[in-house]
Amino acid sequence: RVKKSGAKKMAILATEGTIQTHTYQAECERQGVASAIPSPKGQKSLMDIIYKEIKAGKPANMVAFMQVVEEMKEKGC
């Protein structure tokens, strides 16, 4: 399904645990699509958004999220 989307490189925006399992990276590879994960700084921001905001019932810091998105765009995602 990833390949049908026309994507050439997918950003994996997930918790550290999910990234460490390589579940999404393996699926991208299986479908012939490259993947990338955020830098350590980007991953920390993403973890804060997930755990300190969304899972805490607070609004997500969209400025921080968009910074991670821009980083992933720079990586070709």
C-alpha cells in the first residue's frame, strides 16, 4: 500500500520503542520504499509531543511537530 501511494521515502514518526522494533521500517523495505527517522533532537521533541502532550490530554505543540516534519522533508520524505 505504501508503494501505491507514490511515496519514495516515508518518515517514521513514532515512539522510540516503536522505532527500535523496526516494524515500520521493515514494512517500508518490504514494499520497496525507503524510510527515515528523526534525528535525536527531533525524536526527543516527538516523544515530548506524544507523552507530555497528547497522552496527557493536552494539545500538541504544532510548532515543534512542524519542525520535525520539516527535518523529515529535508531528509527527502
